[in-house]
Amino acid sequence: MSGPVLAALLAQWTPLAASALILVFLRSRPAAAAATAIAGITVSLAATGLLVAQVAVPGLSVLAEAEWLPVHGGPGLAFGVLLDPLSALMAFVVAFITLAVMVYSVGYMRGDPGFPRYYGFLALFAWAMLGLVLASNLLQLLVFWELVGLASFLLIGFWFERPAPAAAARKAFLMTRVGDVGFLLGVLLLIRALGIATIPELIEAATTRLEPGLVQVVAVLLLMGVIGKSAQGPLFTWLPDAMEGPTPVSALLHSATMVAAGVFLVARLHGFFAAAPAVMQGLLWLALVTALASATMAMVAGDIKRVLAYSSISQLSYMLMALAAGSVAAGFFHLTTHAGFKALLFLSAGIFIHHAHSNDMREISEHEPLKLTAGVVGLVAGASALAGVVPTAGYFSKEAVLTALGGTGGRVALALAMLGAALTAYYSGRMVFLTLGGRSPSRQVAKSLGEETHRHEHRPSYGDRMMAAPVLVLSALTLVLGYLGPFFAARLSPEAEHEELFHFGAQAVTALALVTAGLALSWWEFRRALAPRVGFAERVPALRSFFGENWYLDRLYDATVVRWTVALSRAAKWNDHTVLDGASDGVARGTVWGGRILAMVQNGYVQAYLAAVVSVVAALGIWLVRTGPRP
Amino acid sequence: MTALAAYLGFSVLLFGIGLYGLLQRRSLIAMLIALELMLAAVAVNVVVLTTYAGRDPGAGQVMALVLVGVAAAETALGLSLFVAIHRAQATIDVETVSELKG
């Protein structure tokens, strides 16, 4: 076994060891639990760093596998690791973001009674995601895919005593499961056709051995899983509800793990999907519609975490657009920068929420948000990246996506994507201006009141510093990451030697102008003197409720699928309780009563028995005499 | 009416009286006496039918004597059981001996 493979195994299994250690032995020792989890993920980060240094070389691909349960003539199921620049970079991003979130959670979750359990689940989540990223086999990938779903279920429903998080966790699990059924079917079809599911062989077979029709069917089925996991198209409504989990969990869920898994899968199997161009075209349009729809929802949401959730959906759509347009480098580059700035946004939002004890942006603005320096820095840096303001990471990666779209996506798609970018800039600006406070009269009053009560108590505690450190590191990264574009392009699309992720031209100017317009509009509505602090979409009641309630998709699902399912399960429950249980209860009751009736014959009087014996013998004798001797 | 019918009629009468007593009396000792009557009816039948079947009449009489011996043994066993029951329950009424009912 070579060095990189060992490093990959170490990176993958250390978090599981930490998780098991915490969940079994450290349930009542919070400090030890946090230390164990952080130590575990630090080992992972070091190992993945080594991987990036050794494996992230253009064109390199290392496959190390071990046969699992070999069956003669059966499908060859080998489990192992597949190391190439994509998996190495992704593993590093996962380990890095997880570490940031874990350090931050030391402050954010301090004093929570489930603190050790929280760290156990975080480590479990990291293990599942790293396993998914490094998997060499599609079946193995599916296993970890489901484990990622399980871990996010556990973390979204972390405060399961309250009904809302429990319901949100259930919804997340079930909705992603709808897509996972398609994924499973796709994997089974592939294994049936090829007898093997090793990723490089699948990609090679897509253009050679498999029929084009089968490739298309499998591509659609696999994309169902992607749509569920990455919250696209009709299956996105679980993601806004998933905000019921702790804020650092949202940061992890939205940046490097859960939702990124879908995008990662498309990047991983890009060669396979590329063999089904019609399906990719469909994915492109689905992602476009999702991007625009979720951007409109973000424009009216009042809860800062919901704004961020919708923005995640929208940004994931951009990544999928880039992948559908054929550029792995642009899509993965946007995934990486997004992981950085979305984790940053959630972590800084968490600082405000921790301070104001409310998710509502207008309420946060009444609790002197400007005093939380780290939060302000993080929010502004993250929102600039999200909007695509020039020197930040988001600007470069979004330009790369738009360039990819402009190359192969067609003019209409490009125009719509740019419109989406303008909307993104608008809601990012709205979020910052609403949260940090405008010049509304209500805030002036709150400020004068707040200044007397808050002055003495505001001194950064240990927990505050633990929360500020990751935010500041990520803020700095947001400024730097954008320049890594060529690094990604060289490693992820080595065949396109001259592909430029980004070049300055008319298209870039247009995009910049749209972003500026979006930001200016948000300034006009939320920040200038005498600003109404109510957005244009919020003023129209019909639009407000339409956008605010996920385009009524939840109502549609409630009225159709959910209602039918509930009715069906009621019928099944009735069948179970009344028909099946009734039958077995009836048999039992009949036996008991039959026994009681028969027991009456056994009265204990010898003479009664004797009388019965004599009468039976007499009757037999009479019968024998009457029938006569046998012939 | 032939002599055989008379013998057998006597035997049936004896058996019927015994059966009536067995089912009617409540005292265990009276029931045992009734049982002896039924056994005697059987012994009469053996003697009569052996003779009328043309076999050696001595065989039937020997069998009757064996039956008397068996009856004596049975009576000894029954009486000792009744004594034990009387010691335990201070009565030998058959209706009080009903603890094994279902």
C-alpha cells in the first residue's frame, strides 16, 4: 500500500474512531468529547493535506481496491479508494470546513446538554462525507451517500425534543430519500449491465460498451439522487426547513457536506453524464429554474438562515449549470469558493443569532449587531462573495460559471443566469443592510435603550473568541481563494489546456453591471436615509406569500403526496389493528371460550363420568347389534 | 323361556342392580358393594356361557373362582383408599372427592 492510499484511509477512518469513542465513552464529558473530535478531524486534515500535495497532480489517478465477498460469476464488488485531483481537493475542503465548524461550535454549543452527542455526530458526518468523496466504487459511494443522509438527519433533528426540528429532520430524510430511490435503481442497472461499478470503468464504458439509451436512463436515475441531495428542482423544500438544526450544522450542511455531495457526484461521474448530452441539457434548465426560483424566495425571507438556505440552493444550481455546460473545473471551483463563503456566512450569522437569540434579521438589527466585530467582518465578506463583488472568491468562481455557460449553454441560459446573479446581489445586499441595521426610527429608539443595558456586559468571552477565530480565518480565505482558479483548471480539466476559467470581456462587464445594479437597488431600499426597509417584492402581498411559501410547493405536496401517503398509512394502520390483529385476537379469544365451555364437562363427579361411560358403551353396543355382523 | 335365557336374565338383573347402586349411592363403600354385584353378574355369565358353549364346565368354574379372588383384592385396595380419604376429609361422600376437576 502506497503512502497516499494510507493517508486516504487515515483521513477517512479517524473521524469514525473519534465518533465511536465519543458516543460510547465520553457521553458525559463535554470537554474531552470536543477535544477528541477536533483532534480526529485535525488528523484527517493533515492527511488530506498530504493527499493534495501528492495526488493533486494533473492527470493522476490512483485506484486501490480490495475485493469484498467475491462470488464466482457474480458482480465484482471491490471496495477501496480512488485518488485523483478531484477527490483529493474535495476531501481537503471537507476536512477544513469541518474543522472550522468544530472549533466554532465549542463556543456556539457551550452549555448544551447534548454537547458530546453533537460532536459525535459531527465526526460521524465527516467520516461519511470523506468516505463518499474517496469511494472508488459506485456502490460504496451509495453506502456513504446514505450515511451522509443519516448524519444530517441526526444533526438537523439534534434538538429532537422540540417538534419543529424533529419534523424538519424527518422531512429532510424522506425528501432526499425520494431521489435516492432513483440513485439506487441507477446503480443496480449499471451493475446488471456491466457486472461492476468501479468509477473509472463506468466512465470508460459509458462511451464504449453501454448502449446510449441505457446510459440516458441511468443518467436520469442518478440525477434524481443528485436533485434530492443537492436540493434542486422540485425536491428543494427540505433545505429551508433544515434550518431548524443548530447554526454550525447548517454551515457544515450547506458548504462542504450534505448538499455538496450531489454536485460532487456529478463532477465525479462527469465523463459518464457527458455521454448523455440531452440529460445534461435538461439538468442545465432545471438548475436555471431552481436558481431563479430560490433567488426570488430569498428576496422576501425575514429569517437570516432561510435567506442563506435559499442562496445555497441557488448557488448549488450554478455549480450544476457549470457541470451541465461541460466544465468540471468551473463547477468545482464554485463549489470550493462557495463552501468557504457559505460556511463563513452561516458562522457569522450564528454569532448574531447567539447574541440576539433570534433568527429574524429585523430583530437582530435591534440588538446592536455592529458591536460584534467578527460577525460584521464575516457577514460583509461572505455577502460580498455571495453577491460576486470584485476581489472576492465568489466573483471569480461565478465568472467562471458564466464563462462556461456562455461557451456551451446558449444565449438564453446565459442571460437567465446573469439575471440570477443580479437577484443574488440584491438579496445579499438586503440581508446585510437589514441585519446590520438601517436608519429606521425604531432602531434609533432601540439603540438608545440598548446602550445603557449592554455597555458593561460586552466583553469577549472564551466562547466568543472560539467563534470569532474560524470566522476571521474564513474571511481571509474568501479574499484569497479566488486566485486559485488556474490551479483548479489545470488539475481538473487537464485535457482543455487552454481553457480559461475567466477572461475579462463584454460578458464580464455585463455581469458586473448587473451585480452593481442589484446592490444599488438593495442600498436604495434598505440603507439610504429614509429608506423604507421593505423590498419591492415584499410590498406586493401576492408575491410575498408566493415567494415566502416556497412557491406553494409545500402546499402542493401536502395536498397531494403527503395527504395520500397519510391516508394510505391510516388505511394500513386500520388493516393492521382491526383486520390482522382482530383475526389473531379472535382466534385467541375463541380458544379461551372454547376451553371454558369444554371445562364444564369436567365437573369432578365420578358418578357423572361413570354415567357417561356406561351410556356411550350401551349406545355402542346397541349400534353394533343393530348393524349386525360384518359380512 | 329357556334355561339359558333365565340364567342370562338373572345376570342382567344383577348387573342392572349393581349399576343402579353404583350411580345412585353417594357413599363410597356402598358404591364398592354395588360394584361387587356387577362383578358377580359377570362371573355368572362366564360359568353359564362356558357350559352352554359345549366346553369343559370346569374351565368356567375355575375362571369364576379367579374372578372372586380378583374381586377380593380389588375390595381390599378400595377399602384402604377409602380409609385414607376418610382420614383426610372425615367423610367418604363421593361428591366431596372432586378436587381434580378441570
